[in-house]
Amino acid sequence: MAFLFDANTQRYIPLAPHHTVGRLASIVDTHLDRPYISKLHMTIEWRDEHWHVKNLGLNGTYVNGDFLAQGVSRPLVLGDDITLAEPNDPAFKVLDLSPPADMLWPLNDSQVPQPVVLARYHLLPEEENPELTLFLQDQQWYLEPVTGHEEPVTRLLNADDAVTFDNQQWRLIRAQVYGPTEARMQSIDKISQFEFVFDLSLDEESTQLYLQRDQQKFDLGERSHHYLLFLLARHRLEDIARGLACNSQGWVYAEQLALELGVDNTHMNIYIYRARKQLSDILPHAQVQNSLLERRGGKLRIGCDRFKVYKGGEIIEQSPKASSIVQPELSV
């Protein structure tokens, strides 16, 4: 996201898609308490794939010393200096012109900010050693701690809410507008419509995972968290074989699953978050958070009932709903 440097306050200012500057604090994004500044003096807005500055003030706006009369706008370029009403006032320096995006803004004014531009699913501060998971669902951002709890507490994040990780505070900036069309698009892919194909080595030390639906096929590679998904699939396959109803299939206590994996609950939760992130990246229009893995009463299960399991290249089990297609290019 674009931002300015305010030479007067020595602060960095992230730009909203329609950013207003002026003297009336109740209606502007950036407040300037100076008598010669108009109540609504200037806007900076994103349109036609560019940022534009527009003067609304009676006393004008200057860009690199060039005067903009009331109602006049011009595109911005990196390095522009913007002053309002008085050309000798401290300037706003244009330091970044990235398109609008939801992001985490660092609350540290002592250095040039390095904001975290948000996709749909994040492990923070990094995937290998996460403290938090941040995800978008139904046009809202949610936060979960990576802890040893059976069911981590999910927190709704609103614009300007603070987030702390890696010993630093950040602020959620909402810039992206999600319309009804995009909201519908995000719900098209359903995890339950895909078939999970697991290919295990003979010693079960490595697990390859494929997803397929009709003519679609995704190779998710070999990951440690795929074995967690396989164990949950195995529990569901066992319950299917026992004839349990769909809503009773595959539930296993978190402690038992961690024991089967040979890890503690915190490490198991990291596997869960990594699995969700990988599928969110591959299926950008799927609601992965609550559909890949379901939770209730200290138990969890995989949210799908279509599986094939290969070991050493030979199929060893599959669910009744699995397709009849034999997987090519599996390990031997």
C-alpha cells in the first residue's frame, strides 16, 4: 500500500484508497491543525490504476512547487513533495505508490515501514516458527494464537485493531473493498468436493498429497503436515467402514492425534495451520479455515469423505465415494 512521509511530524502515513487531508478532524483521514488549511483541503485517491492528488482547498496545493488550483488533480510519482497552502511548509514526501491492499502496518515511526501486505491466510511472523495465524473469512479478518490449547480462541479483527507478534506491534489497515461478486466467488470451491489422494512411502516417513475434482488435479507435494491429514482420513475411513453416519465419522481427540503424530499440541497446531495455508494458496476461492478441519468438543476431523490411499505406489484403501480413476505418476 502507498504511504507518505510527513516531514512536519516525522511520521509515515499509509494511504486509504480515498484519502482526505484537512483541518476538520471529524471528516478527514489526516488532520492538519493550521488556520490556512481548508476543512477538506486535499484528496489522494486510487483510480485508473494510479494514485492521483486533487486540491480542494481555497489556498491551493503544491506538488514539487507547482500550484494546483481548486478542483485540479494530477497523478503522483515516487519522490513527489506535496505541500498545502504554503509552499514553504514542511512537505509530504511520496515514498510508496503500491495499489491499495489490506495490510498490517508497523507501529514504529523510527524507520521506514515494511508493512505486511495481506493475502487470505498468514502464519506470523513466519511459517517455520509462527506465533499467530491471520485469515480472511466472509470479508472479515480473524486471528488465532498458535498455542497448545485444544481449540485456539479466534478473535475478530476490525480496522485499526492492534496485533502483536515478534515483539512488535502492528495495526490492521483495511483498504480492500470486497463486493458481493467477490464474496460469492470466495465460496465457489468446497473442500468436500475434492478427492484427497495420499501416496505414502512404505515406511510412512513421507506423504505426497494430490487433490482432484473432475478434470482438476493439484499436486501439493510432500509435506509433513500431509501425514496429519492422512491420519484424520484414516480415522474417517475406519468409521465409514463401521457404518457410522456422516456427522459421526472421523472425530478424534486432539490429544490422541498429537500422540499418533508424536508431537505436542502446539506442534500439531502448526501442522494444522500450515495445511490450511497451503490449501488457501492453491484454492483461492475456498473457505478453508473451517472446512478442511472441523472442530467440536476437543475433537477434530477432516472435512471430506473422498479418499484414496497409496503406499509404495499400490492402492491400499479408498472411501466408497472415491473415483475409479487410477492415479498415475505415484511413487513406487
